[in-house]
Amino acid sequence: MEVNGEGRTGRRTQAERTAATRAALIGAARTLFGERGYADVGTQAIVEAAGVTRGALYHQFGDKKGLFEAVFDAVEEESIGGAARAVAEAGELDPVDTMLVAVDAFLEAIAAPGITRITMIDAPSVLGWEAWRARGEKYGLAVIEALITRAVERGELEAQPVRPLAHAILGMLDESALYIGRADDRDAAIAEVRAVIARFIRGLMPG
């Protein structure tokens, strides 16, 4: 039993080391990709910033593109997770206000330094357009569809096909990310975009 216990401890220790290495590489790459862009960041710069070897990068992610995919997924999960937490913390709201809470959280997330560069500028070319869109739908579209469906069921929005409306809103959020990312005054840009999206959503409410 003692031997087995040591074996289990050893496996946990190795798993912890692996997790720490992955986290260090993703964190370093996220910062560098956000600051310089994917094309201008070499693997040596990443491993030096992460404090690991180049072999560790290749072992964990295969290559720089594989690491970028992990960075992209982490950013998307963080953004959607932040929106979900904001909705949960907001408590009982009508469905339209719930949608706007989620929009606010998303806009704040994409305004963080480097996020727009990673998700909207580099990702389509690095991942390929189809893969980029598939990931966007995986992380965001289902949430938007759920919020729209709830609003329609409660009579807060006019009855209409959910999927095309969800795509339209997702498109607005993507373009909003680009607008905010290029703005000199990001706070003002967020406020402008938020107001436009709010008017659009409320315009779908029954008269």
C-alpha cells in the first residue's frame, strides 16, 4: 500500500508540474501575443518569459500555433465565464436586462490590453476562418441563443427565429471588439457601443 501511495503522490506531482508549465507558457504567450502580435513573437521569447525550455513548449503544445490555440481558448472561456458570473451576480432581472448585463461584461473583457489583437485580428489568420468561427460559436453563440430563447418565452422579445438573431448579435459583438480595440478612448468606445447594442435589443421588444 505504501508503494502505491508513493506512486499516486508521484503522479500528482508530475500532473502539478505539467499544469504549472502549461499555465506559465499560456500566460507568457498571452502577454506577448497581445503586445506584439502572433507573427512578431518567436518561441524563444515565449519560453524565456515563461521560464521553461523550448522542449517543454513543443511537448505541451506541439508548436507555436498549438500554443496560440490554447491562449485563444483560455481568453474565450474567460470572457464567457465572466459574462456568466455577471449574470449570476446580477440576480433576478428581466431577460432583456440580463442580456445587457452579459453584453457589459463581454465588452469589459475584450477591452483588456491585447485581447482584441488575439481574438479578432490574429485568430482568423492563425486558426483559419472556419476554425475561428467554429470556436466563436462554441463559446458565445450558445449563450446568446439561451438568453434570446428565455426572453422570447417570457414575452420580453418579439417571437422570431432565434439562430439568425443570435448570429446577428454575435456579429455586433465581434465588430464592437474591433471598434473598441482601435479606439483612443476605450471607456468612451465601450459606452458608445453599449448604448447602440442596448437600443438594438430594446427595439426587438413588443411595442
